[in-house]
Amino acid sequence: MRQWIIIVSFILFMPSLVAAPQPLLKKSHPEVYVVKKGDTLWDISAVFLNNPWSWPQLWQKNSYIKNPHLIYPGDRLHLIWVNGKPQLSLKKHLKLSPQIRVVRQPITSLPGYLMLAYVAQDKLISAEAMTTQPQILGTSEERGYLSIGDVLWADQSLVPTSQWRVYRLEQDFIRADSQQQTEKAVVNAKISTLKEIADVTVITSDGATSQLKVDSFQQEIIPNDILLPLLGSDTGTDLSFSPTTPPASLSATVLGQISGYSYISNYDVVVLDRGHLDGMVAGQVFELFKPGAEVQGKKGQYHYQASTLLTDSTQLGTVAVAQAMVLRPYEYFSLAVVLNNHQPFKPGVVAQAPRL
């Protein structure tokens, strides 16, 4: 009977053994923080935490804060302890005036220039989507250089007065899974990055082609450039996701930088080879690791230099180089922004759940 009591007690105790790790508070964390204009969730997380991706754990049982994105400049965040666990309490800052009604903007996860540029507009396109999108035919005068107000043609019927953005294919990224990489079905997919070229407005359509007027441009428009609908600032795109920790089983590889640079650094946007069908969600924060050095030779003769001879070799442990937050997942790929970069790195690094 006593053995059964011990077993039952151990089972009841097990949840505490596997509970999610608590956020690691900084030694120098404040007791009260006043939110400033320009702050983001990531900024405030870094004020309190060594691991900013654990931000939601500070809020999860706090009845005062229903949505951490409804925080505004001037609000006071108090660090309190509930049952031995750190949590944040919010004291709203209200400024009343009989003459003026001030509309305050809530804070977002990251600076707006990072969020809108890669969340509200398409930056990647699949091979399948390319076959269905309208493309530029050219100009009636065979002109190469176009200026604002000039007219050109597209190869599909488009709605008059609708606005479109012209893109050019930049580089291709390939995902080719192996059975060792995934327990799901093997995926072979290709996606291409898009470079913004110009904005145009549809003038008329004859049912087969459309006439377009150039509104603005960054580069010469050429035949075969791709057209995608131009999204405005009022599209309702959700920019309010918060930093979260991905499941430990989810990992990805950084295929490259969206602008095509050889080295990747802070605030660069990268392409990951996993998408929403794999469980990628906007806001997930990954730790990026590059492979450790390979040491060759036998005991007493270790060296780093690569050798063409078949010699003993030892692969040293991986090195953490940065973190990356998912901005926008597509089906099989995702865009993520690099944060807390320690050193420039090349494509090929592995994205894994942070080590707490």
C-alpha cells in the first residue's frame, strides 16, 4: 500500500518537473518601468528579462492585462510576485483634457519599419503563384526607360483604378527535405524573393490585357516583371503578435538573406525552410547556431586546417550567433528578422528553440 502512495505522489508531482521554465529576470531589472514612445515589446522584454522570448509568461495569469499590445506610452509596468513567480501589473496612464482628445498608438512587437515592410507586403512568391500573377508586357513604343505618368501594358484583365506593385524576381530558394529531417511527408519546394520596382494604377482593360500608368518607380520596368496588388496601410494586417518560444521539436535552416548579401547581420531579414504547415507562427523566436570548427588529426597532432588525406576528425560544438523572430510564415518557408546578432554569419545556420 505504501508503494502505491509513493507512486501516486510521484505522478502528482510530475507536472512540476516538466513545467515550462520561468523567465530569467535580469539582476538589474527595475521594479517599475514607464513605457516610452517608440518602445516595442522586444525592448521592454529586454529591460526585465535575459530571455525576451519568454515575455508571455510574465502576463499569462495577470487579470489586469488582457492583451500586452494594449500598452501605451506613459503606462507604468510594475513587477510583482504571485506564488513565487514574477508577473507584470499594468497601471494605465490617463491624460484628460477638455479641449483635445489625444489618440495614442499601442506598442508593437518590433519597430514599424521592420514590421510593415515584411508583414504587410509579399516578399516571397512560389513557383505555382508565379504562373497565375499578371506580368508586364512592355510599352507600345518599346521604351526601356519609363518615368512617372508613362503608360505600359500587362498580360491580364485588371480592374480599372486598382493599384498594383511591380516586382522583379531576385533569387530562388530550394527546400528539399530528406526522411532524416522530418517525420512528415517529404517536401520539395521552391520560392523566390521579390524586389520592389514600381507602383502602377490600371487605366483601362480590354478583357485580355490592361493599360497601366506609372505612379512611382525605383528602377526601370522591363517585360516579365510581376504584378501584385498594392496593399495600403489600412489592410488590417495583424502587427500585434508577441515574442513566443517555439516548440522544442521545431527547427529550421537559414537559407539566405532576402536581399542576397553573402553575410547576415542584425535586423537583416532571412528566409527559413519551414512554414506555417510545419508549425511556424509569427512571433516565434529561434536561436541561431552555426556549426563548430572541425579539428583533424590524432592526439598530439590536432589542427584546424582541412586535409585531403583521410584522417581522424572531431566536430566541435555549435556556436550561438543570433536570434531570429518569425515575421511572416508562408506554406513551406518563412521570413524572420535577425535580432541580438553577435557576429556576421553565412546562410546555413540552424534555427532552434532557445536554450533556457
